[in-house]
Amino acid sequence: MDLGFESRGFLPIIAIDNDKKAVETYNNNRRRETALFGDLSKLTGRDIIKLISEKYPGVSPKGVIGGPPCQSFSQGNVYGKENDKRHHLPIQYAEILKTLNKEYHLDFFLFENVVGLKSNKHKKHFNKILRALEDADFNLFEQELNASWFCVPQNRRRIFVVGINKKLYPQVNFKIEIDKNIQKLTVRDAIHGLPDPEFFKRKLRPEDIPFHPNHWTMNPRSPKFGRRNDKNGRSFRKLKWDKPSWTVAYGNREIHVHPNGRRRLSIFEAMLLQGFPQSYELLGNLSQQVTQISDAVPPPLSMAIATAIWKTIYDPREKIQKLLLDWFKTNQRHFPWRETSNPYFILVAEKLLQQTLANDHVVNAYQEIIAVYPDLPSLAKARSSEIRPVIEPLGFIYRAGELPKLAQDIIQRFDGKIPDNLKDLKSIPGVGDYIAGAVLCFGFGQAIPIVDTNVARFLYRLFGLNTPLPSNPARHRRLIAQATNLIPLNKTKGFNLAILDLCAKVCTSKNPSCPECPIIKYCEYGKR
């Protein structure tokens, strides 16, 4: 599945499997140690969070994709038992997902399994799985897909459940569009014209195999090879050149017979029938390679799902970003503190703007304080009685005493340097979540969202949220997550200012001017 998601621009940061050779294959094809060996029936969500924080400190993943082993639900598993321990693996997936979502506010997840999971025999298990996935705080969208609908030369039916975070995107609908008129690829399209493979023999090394390291297969010892009869049972199913392959999922000695009838498919041919790129290489012995290719999700199919997720969540986001930034170019408000990136000047401005609308009184107070106290040492020596007349026209006179105190604290505890991290900034007297975020964004250029009551109202309208507006939006985790998801990493300052100005001019508390809004077509409130 990761290959398909990578093709659409997603970057896997952690991949976990309990098949050591699959882990080696994964990393070998990417030239980086992304995949780790681990047993997900024993690992918890907290264990995985620890792995992510150690490998990528400060990074928050946006999605989780996985396919818990499905043999216990397969229609081919005629000896399946009701108490099969593997029945619990999808529930474990859901439990891990729930923990990760609480930590990272994920955008989406993807769950893949066999269609047998929906059979009457396993229906109660499937419903239990769906309830567990929904309990992880996602709206669920389930589809049965055939790989042959997505330019894969193989009939392979599987169930896919996509979850979209119900709190971040409560109004989003998701569907994978299917063009059933598309011409299906055949076995001929995938493997015709390849040279004969190498037959298995002991001590055969990948570098000794011509054409491709995986172009090898079992020795055709059975007398059934070469017979014209195509109905030789499951172990001798011969592919037809001008039809898609049957499902590439091979049990013991069940690799499909090549259309010429004289041998079984090579591993490389099976990879092409799965839609793998020719440059990909599986590691391990023949049996281990059979397992890896059988367990894989066809990359073109997963790319189609990744594309649908991207179009649902990230395409609208990119368009919102562009439209707001374009609007901001001609509609922005101009204030002197916006013309600087000096963290001290930003800090002073944000204290003056605390619980105060930006206006000429604030501009005058800002310019006077900066002129008289141009740096932290001079502000630290100031008396509140000296600052009080400057603050008085703005109201909230207590700020006249807080300004010298915060300057003194920064000098005493941080050697006169304004901290560039949220924790230290918030420890300064008079600096809360909003001011700290503003200093980090406007003063240090960090990709930090700015969330006050006005921005919170904007987010509620944009995403169609219907829960009560929080009393302190600047420290509300879900709103911070939504705002973080929305901002473009390389244009954070302009985008945050664009939202603030949109809230001041268009998306006002009362009587918003929705027809003038540049993003009305993406706003749930505006569309209503």
C-alpha cells in the first residue's frame, strides 16, 4: 500500500511488520530505514508514538494505513475456526489507531481486508471491527474494490474502509470514483515477451538470475504441466493470455501456471501482475518472496485510494490557501508591527492587542512604547506608572504593570533573549497561548497557527462544526490541530494574517459578508 501512497506524494515515516524479510525488502527499495520489525498484536499505540518521537521528534503523522492479516476471514480458509486468534488483529489495529488519533489528530486511516470479512459467517466480526474503528473518532466509508478496475491485470476483490476524522472534517464525504468503462489489462499486457525465468536450484543467488533478480520459479516436475486441460484444480490453474489473472495470493505450491502451460509464473511475473514497478526487488528465498507478493496490495489500486484521499482533504486545503493568500494581497490591513520580525517588537504589539481590536489607539501606543523602550533592558527598568498613560486609551490598564515584569523575567531567566519555543514563552508572566503563538510565527517564522476567538469562529464556519465554541480557543487541541493542518508551511505568516484580516473584514461575528468571501465554495457555513 505504501508504494501507491508514495506515488501520490505521501511520505511514510514508520512502517511495522512481523515479517523480517518483508522489512528488509521495504527498506532496501527505499534506501532508508523506514520499516521496523515488530509484532502489532503486542505493540500498543503508545509504543508506536515512542518510536515516532524518537525517529522524528516534533513530527505529527497525518494518516495511518494498514492491512491486518486476513487469512482467518478468507473464503478460501475452509477450516477456519470461530476462536481464531487472528480475529482480534483488526480490533488491535483499531485500538492502536485510537491512541494515535488522540495524540496526533490524524486526518485519515485506511483499512484493507478480504471480502470474506463481510460474509454471513464473519458478519458479526466485521460489525465489531467497524464499531471499533468508528470509536477511534472517524467517519467510515466502506467500499469493495477490484484491482482490475484500476489498471491492474488481475481480478482481486478486497474491502477497503477509509476513515476521515469526524471532528476535524465532520461534513466531508468520501468515495473512490470508479471508471468501469476502462479497458481492463490482461496477462498479455503485463508479462508477454519476457524471457524464460531461471528455475530454482540451491545456492542460486539473485545476481545469478538474468533479466531481473526475482525472475525465477519452481521446477515444473509434475506431469500435469503441458496438458491442454485448463481445469486442473486450484494447484494447476493456468492463466489465459487475454484475460486478467486470478488473484495473486498463493498458498503452498499454488502459484498460477504460465499461459504456455509448461511452468508456473516467476516471482517477477507475479509482481507485474500485482502492478509493481519493474525496478522493485523482493529479498529472501523463493518461499519468502511468494509470501511477500501474495500479501501485497497492488500499488496502482492503493494509489487510486491515496488520490481520492488527497482530493478529499488536501486539494481543497491547497485551494483555500491559494485563494486566501491571493485575497490578502489586495485586502490586507497595514500596521507597523507587521513590518518587522523582531520578536521583542512582536511581543510588545501582541500585549497591546490582547483583548483589544487593532486600531489607531493601538498603533499610537505601540509606536510610543517602542520609541521610549526600544529593547528589553529599557522596558525592564520602566515603571508601570510611566507606561500607564500610554495604555490608558486602550483599556485593561493591568498591562502597564505586566510589560516591565515580562521584560525582567526574560532577562533573569533567559539571558535577555526571547525564547523560541512554546513552553518557555508560556512560562513568562503575562504571556499566554495566543501571544506565544504569535511571537513564534511572526517573530521567529515558525509554522504555528494563530487561534483567537475570531479565528475559532472562522474554523467553526469553514468546517461546519456544531459543538459549543470553546472559552479559550488558543489552547483548544482540536482547533489548534485544524488550524495547523490548514496553514501552508512556507507561507505561515501571510496565511495567519490573511485569516485575521478576513475575520475583521468579511467573516465577522455578526452579519458576515459571505458573498464577498474568497473561499465561500469551500465553507460549510457559506454554502448554507
